[in-house]
Amino acid sequence: MHWEPKPQRFTTRIIVLFKLKTLYSIGISDLPTLAAEIIAQGESTNIWAFYGNLGAGKTTLIKAICAALNIDETVSSPTFSLVNEYRNPTGEIVYHFDFYRIKSIDEVYDMGYEEYFGSGHICLIEWPEKIESLLRPETYLAVRLEKETEDSRNVQIELMRPA
């Protein structure tokens, strides 16, 4: 099950708390605005980590971000392949990871995650809590989604820096 909110109501509130932004997105029509905000916040890093329970809307939000980045390909969660590669018409690459099914951090080392993360290309990561130890030394954008109702999500965006 994934989040496909009803487009009936349309409201976006942005509350700025220091460097943390909380956005309440109600309705599918808010996703382009939210995607643009995430892209703006993520300019200083290529690693964007999406946290949230099953059905919180991580993949749906990533689809909106890819659309905003002019990705014309079908965007889907790489649950079994671990990573999908997308290209926009100008050849810019976006990597999309889904670590939900990994059993060991060794699987991530074996896939050569360093090459992806170090490539400078945007890396969109679902289930980053499974690889948290690999993110700690990196600067990355943390996007946290929490289901409030069937049609709304609480979204927090925070730039995380190494300690």
C-alpha cells in the first residue's frame, strides 16, 4: 500500500524552525511544491534519505521529485534490485535506492555503494535506517514522512552534517 492522496483539498503550510522545515501536504496537488522545496534544500548534498513507515509515501514523493528533475522514465521502488538509475533528457543521472529487504550491511558494500554516493549524482534512499552507519560520515538531506490521516502527511526536512 502506498500513499496516493485525494486531490480534493489543497493546502500547504510551511513552518520554519531553525534549519528544520515542517511541511504539511494535503492532496496530491501539493507534491510538486514539496518536491521543489526538497530539491532546493538538497542543493548542498547529493544524498537524500527518505524515512517513513510502509505506506507513508516515500516512493510517491520520490516520483514527484524525479518529475521535477525532468525524469521521463517510469519511477518505481527498486525493492529487489536495490538501485534504479534514471536519466533526464540532458543526461543527468539520479540513483534511487530501496534498502528495505537488505539483511546485512555487507550487501550494501557488495553493491559498491561508495561509487554511487561518491558520484556526485543525486542518490534518493528509501529505508536509510538500514544503512545509518554509512550515512553518519556524510552530509545528507533527511526527509521524514509521517502519515497523519489517509490524505495528509507531516514532512520534515533537515540537512544532516557529520559530527
